[in-house]
Amino acid sequence: HAQVVPATVWDEADIGSWSERKGDVTIRLVRAIAAGCAAEPILNSWYDGQAMSLQTFRQLDLGIAVDTEAGLIVPVVRNAGKREPSALRAEVDRLKTAARARSVPLADLRNPTITLSNFGMMSGLQAALVVVPPQVAIVGAGRIFQQAVPRETSFDFTHVLPLSLTFDHRVATGGEAGRFLKAMIDDLQKSA
């Protein structure tokens, strides 16, 4: 926090339309982050507070937080927003396997432009995560849960994916963060 002024916004995506919830959550999150970056590119940036310089990226080089016995390791999926789902899944699997074996090449650990922490795979609904400079933002995905939705005379149940976006408030505003999350949610709420 000595180098970042953190702020966090939270929201939820109704993913009840996913076919029997068999969608690949990680791949859907990557696609949604790409949509967020397209809507608000400022969150796919690096900021140097001492030099007061900002570098915004067109390419999404996504850090994927991997929980290992040795601690958190964050390998980077290069050009994540342009990969086909099967190629993206193969790359995420390769990086996770390498992280757990502590054999990730140094090149695969360098220079993420934004990070995803899918902590909900273990537990937790919301989190105010830590932004690691020079990055400007980190996306958190919480545990999917079932929620009642009121209808005219009854309730339906749907599955909800909680999301958080922690960002450096020196670089981005709450409006930009909100639009980023909205773009993510709009993408996640598509049935396919």
C-alpha cells in the first residue's frame, strides 16, 4: 500500500443461464476480463508513481494467481484476450501445472498487465485484493453460490458469481472501475 492507493468495487454476475453450470469458469473469467479491458483500457495499464508515467496496453497479458504448497505463484497468460478457448485452457493448465511443480520459466512470471485471483475455488465471496505495481488492477472471483430471485408470485433460484475489482485510485476512477465490472458482468451473463 506504500506505492498504491487501493480502492475496491464489488458486484455479482448472474450465471444461471450457463448450460447446467458446466461452463469453464476460468476461461469465462478471462474472456470477461478481456471485455472489461476493451471497455476501460486504463485498467490494463502500468503506472510508475515516482515518474508519474502511465503505459496502457492493448494486449492482455493476464497474471493467473495459483495457490501452491510453496505459496502464491502468478504465471502470465500472454495475449489472453485473443486466444481461442481450447488454446487458452491448455495454456492455463500448463502454467498451473508448472507453478505447482515450481518449474515456471522466469519469462512466464514477468510483466502481467492485470491479474485474476479466482479465490472462490477454495472459499470466500468477496476480497479487497492487493494490486502489485506497476499493475493498476486485480480482479477477484469469489465462490459461486445459489441465490433466490423474486418473481411475480414466487421465487426462482439462480447461480451467482461474486466479483471484485481492486484498482489504484491514482490512475482509475470509480466510474472506470464500475464500467469495467459492468462489461465483465455483461459478458459473464451471456449463455455461451
